[in-house]
Amino acid sequence: MTTTYININGDVRDASSINVPQDRTFRGAWQFNGDAVEVDMTNALSIHKDNLRADRAPRLAALDVDYMKALETGEGAADIAAQKATLRDVTLDARIDAAATPDELKALDLETLLG
């Protein structure tokens, strides 16, 4: 019989006696709480914001190209700059900090936040 272990920050425990979340989205924010593994929401917020930054990076790169073209033609640069600012500010959305559960946080993807 093979034993599976869970290692959270050097604390190693037998997984057969612990309730583990099925969703591994915030695996980096797991912490032991008695016989269960729970998601530390402070760490989950940080992970989620990092994921949002990674998701927005290709859009910002594309807008950078569009912005340079707009500067050459003299049209639309201000609109593109506003779009870029909206993308940069997405991690400041109050709904992220207000999320009380991992599921609520996970639901706030880039598309949802941008409306």
C-alpha cells in the first residue's frame, strides 16, 4: 500500500487522514487546520492578483503596439492609453479584496472584472 503525503511549508502529513480541497487553484495558499486543509485567503488574494497580471500581459503587449501605431498616425492614442490604464488597475478592483471564499475569488477572472 502506498502512502501519500501532503507537504505544506515543510509540515508533512499523511493525506489519508486529512480533508483536502478538490480545487487546486490556490494550492500555494493551503494551510493545515486540524484534519483539514484550508485556503488562506490572504495568500489566495496574492496568487489571484499574480494570475490576473499574467492574464493581462498579452493584452497590454498588444495595446503597446496599437499605441505606437496611434502615435505615428496621431489618432486614438488617448483611448488606447485609457484601455491600458484599465488593464493595469484591474488588480485594484474592490471585489477582489471583498471575496470571502476561494470560489468567489476564482469567479473574478479578467473578463468578469473588465465587464
